[in-house]
Amino acid sequence: MNISLRQLRVFLAVARQQHFRRAAEGLHLSQPAVSRHVAELESELGVRLFDRTTREVIPTEAGRYLENAVGRVLDELEGVLDQVHSESERRRGKVHVASVPTLSAGLMPQCIAGCARRYPELTIQLHDQAQTQVLDAVLGGEVDFGVAIAPPAAGEFDSERILRDPFVLVCRPDHPFAGLDQVPWRRLAGQPLILLDYSSGSRWLIDRALARRHIEVNLVQQTGHTLTAFRMVEAGLGISISPALSPPPPSLVARPLTPVEHRDVVLLKRRQRSLSPLAALVWEQLRQHALTRS
């Protein structure tokens, strides 16, 4: 049967008011529209729902049964819809976000702090993981969404770029590069280089930038964490390339690399999967926070 929610609401109003005009006024409809909805419902059901006189409208036996049943169903439906609406409005709960370490340190703390100030009942649980683990966590549904470097397997995700983060050279203050305002990529040829390993989303971008310029590198160490790379630079083992969002400690200096090479920072979720209202709120807060750093 082709019965609409509108028809049932109109029927219920007429049954309760026992009057077409009063029902029409309560529904903010014209009286002919109310009569039409009732007639269409009776036609679909194949039964008369009201006995009509010039002075009153009385539900038939079928009408009384339908009034009782529909009243309960519509009341329950109203409760369900109110609950769904309140879910979209609420600001209480926990959102799980996976983030690569350089972004966990360089982007997430201020965003989490900002959300805590604006939405004190909202908790952001940060999962500080390598790029490959972030992608796996998003695909596996372990987190609501991820903050990562534009993944090569982008077909499995819906993603949004929120920031372009340039690469910089990191060295000791006594290194010759420390006296330059900027360092050309070609000057890295033959230099002892300390890089993040391939669990990092940045490594393949750095490799590509070096290969595009036919730079033969002297790779002396590969590390899983930026802090470890910085410690090795402090010890005089070599120089490093780092995202600008992951600044070195005061004991080291960072210099822009030219021409500029970026990594794309993206928010990503499983393809064609909707975020919860709370996760969508945090997604938007991260987007806005990134705009202030652009």
C-alpha cells in the first residue's frame, strides 16, 4: 500500500478533533487538503474511516482501531526522531583520531586544547601511530578518522587536504648550511643524511624529491621517530630533512629547502562512510585550525 506519513498524521488529527476544519487549522493545511488526504487513505485501505454528518465526524470501528494503533506508532516515531536529532546536537562523548607522529606533535595538541575549551564534555582520544598504522586503523574502523600524509592508496579513502607542509633542512649551528638563508636541494649531494624510515608518510616524498633532481645521497641512518633523527643530528652524525610542522629542538637549526617541496596533510575516513556528528565536529575543528596555520 502507498500510504504516507502525512496521511496518517492528518487522519490522526481529524480523529482526535472529530472535525475537519479544526484539524486543518492545527495542521496549518487547507480544509480541502485535509479531506483529500483522508479520502486517499481510505482508498488505499479500502475501508471507510469516518462517518460524516453536517455537525460532526465520528470514527468508524476501523477508524477507532487505526486511531489507537497509529497514535502509539507515531508517538514512538516522534521519540525516535527526537533522539536522532539530539544525537546531531549533542557535544558529549569520545572521538578517536589516529595521527602520524609529526602531526600528533605539530598539529593535534592545539586542536585538542581548543576543543576542550569550546566543548568540555567532548573527549578526543589521540592514537599516535606511523602512517601505515593510521591507514590500517581507519580502514579497520578502530578510529573515527585519521590525520595523515596523502596516502598512495587514496582509492580506499575519502580524504580532504587541510594543509601543505614544506620540508626543511635540519643541522647543527656549526654546520656550513646553518649560515645560509635557504639551502638548495642539490647541495645535499654527498652529505651524510639521516632520514625517517618507510613507516613514515614523508619518506617516499623525500625520496621522490631527491630522485627528481638526480641527487646521490649518503644515507647514514634511518629512524622511526623524528626525535631520534634530531638526536643523531645533535651528535654530529649528519643532517636531516624534516617537515616544518615538526620543528627541531633549540640546539639545532632549520633552513628552508629550495625549490620548496611540500607534503599534503589530509583528513581521511573510509570511503563512503559517514562520520558521527561528534566526529564531524572534530573534523571541522581540525580543518579550521589548519587554516590558521596556512
